[in-house]
Amino acid sequence: MWYDMKKEGYVDLYITARPNSGRNGFAGVFDDALKVYVKAPAVEGAANKELVKFLSKSFKVPKSDIEFISGETSKRKRVRVPLNEKVKEFINGF
């Protein structure tokens, strides 16, 4: 499962980041992880910042509410986002 609903009103997303891509975007679910293209390179946290910015814009949540649970220095990450209608729609779309 590429996500884990939390009782506290959050959802953990298991993400495989593809830094240094030509664009930001969702590629789909592969190997129990949501594959996300990130246009920034994986240098000095730039890809993580771009990922947070992209998730914030996509799910209409403040950047400060997005939290890395694990994998900040890895391509495979666990990211916690607040559960709102936009996130529910996205999850139900897969």
C-alpha cells in the first residue's frame, strides 16, 4: 500500500522521488510507492524542497504542514500530509 491513513487527520505517503526530471508531476503507483517527478536536482536538499512545494500546491495544504517521516536523503521517502478533500480525491483516483 502506497499510503497509510492516520487517525490524527493525516496520511503518510510512500513516495519514490525522481529528481532532476524535466517537470514536476505524478507518474503513478509502482512497487507500493507513489512515483513523483521532481525537476530540482538532488543536491543540498533542493529536490526535497521542490517536492514539498509540489505536494503543497497539488493538495492545497501549507508547506509547513508537510513533514518527512523518513527518507530525506533517499529516493524512497515517507511524507506525512494533512488529510483533506483534495488528498482523499487523489487517493481514491488510484
